[in-house]
Amino acid sequence: MINRFTFLILFLSFSLTSIYADNLLEISTDNQLPDFLSNKVIVEGENNSLDNISTDEELLSDPGIKEVNELIEYKAPAYMNVALGYNHSLTNGHGVLADISVNYAPRKWVELLGGISVNTWNIYTASLRGDFRWWVSESRNLAIRNQYLYNVFVDNNFQRFNMSLALAYDQEYFYIAAGGYAQFYTPIFSKSVDRTYIWEPGVIYDIRTRIFKKSHVWNLGLQVTNILPFVIERSYIPIFVLNANYRLLGAGENNFNIFAQLACQPAGIFHISANYYSVFFKIGLSCVL
């Protein structure tokens, strides 16, 4: 029974293959080729003869095909940022930091950022960062900015979770973002079964100016904000920053970029400090991976 059934399947398969081959042969003898047997593209709606088949040059000139090819050939840039910093305040004294982050853009309309920072003046705080930007305009001027931070304060036995969402507008000479954040504080170790936590909402803002266009070989700018790559501060105590950068390979090149920051930022945990501000300086290098 199995042998007869197998023979019937083989016979039908052979018959269908023969009929299909005869049809292909008949098409070929009429000076026509099936589209999958040729590297040409048949123009829809016209007589499908060899004289009416578009060439590769004509195909590549089509705007729709160009857009598809750009998406296929788009090479996602990835940048690594490494920085060292120094901080001084009357309350916490001297301190240093080291941070590393990576920027990755898998598509032209999205940019992912992640990194880690460790410092000594803020009670041995470690920070993890994820910052996602969905560019919703062709000119990359308007974006929805999403950021998450995780801080550990070892000596004070508590940890902090930060979440923020903002609408950002980026222009050649200025950048502005506004939104909201939520912070959750909880102990790292607790003897109580019921682990309490503190929830604090707030407003975030980020205003930056530049004296030259972003692609200029060097630039200077001022920034007033309460959100930095590894810090989200309370909205009523802003951070004042002087930003500088220099492109080692010339204008418009992002392969190697030196950046520096000089800032006045809040001092002390929960801003309980003899002086409200500390002086902060950071210098780093950005390079393509």
C-alpha cells in the first residue's frame, strides 16, 4: 500500500515538472523570459518582450528604489565615549570619576546610548544609562527622548531608579528638551520584610547653545539643565555647563572628537550640603568603533 502511494506521488510530481518545463520553453521561444530567470526587471503594464525590459541603470534612477537601497546599504555608526573627571566641593572634598558610553544608530531615525559611570565624591555611586531617541522627522530635528538611570549609594545603603521622557528639538545652533521624570528610592539591604520606598516626580529641562554649527571643526556652548548622561537632578536646582569639542580630523568628521565640560552642579546627597554647588571638570575622547 505504501509503495503504491509513493509511486503515485512521484508520478504526479514528474508530470507537473514536465508541464512547467514545457511552459517555460514556450515562453522563451516567443522572445520572452520569466522575470526570475533574468537580471532585468519587467516594466508593469507594457508588452513583456525583451525590448521593453528596464535596464539596471533605469532601475537605480527610480526614487523608490534609491530609498530602498539606502536602507539596505545603511551602515550603522557606533561611537565610544571615554571620559575622566574631577570634582571639588566644600562638603565632599576632592573626587574623580571615570565613565564610558556607546552610541549606536541602527537606523537613521533611532539612536541608542548606554554606559556606566563610577565616581568617588558622591559616596561611590555607580550609574547605568540607557537613552533612546526616536527621530520622528526627516531633518532629525524633532525627537522623543527616553532615559533610564540606576544609581547605587553604597555608604548610605540605598539605591535609586530614574525614568524620564521628554520632547527634544535640535537645531544647528541650539538644543532644547522638556519633559518629566520619576525617581524611586529604596534600601539596598533592609531588615524589615516590608521594604519601603520613596517616589518623587519632577520636571526635566535641557537648554544648550552653540556658537558654530554642529559640523564645525571646533565649538563652544552653554547649557542649563537638570539632566546629564549619568545624572538627573531636582528641577529647582539647575546645572550650569560650559561645553567644548574639537574634531581631530576636520569639520564634519566624527571619527575622533575631543570634548570637555566645565560645570557648576549641586553638591551632596539630596542637596544637603554646606554649599549648594560644586565645581566639576571632565575631558574625554569620542571615537568610531
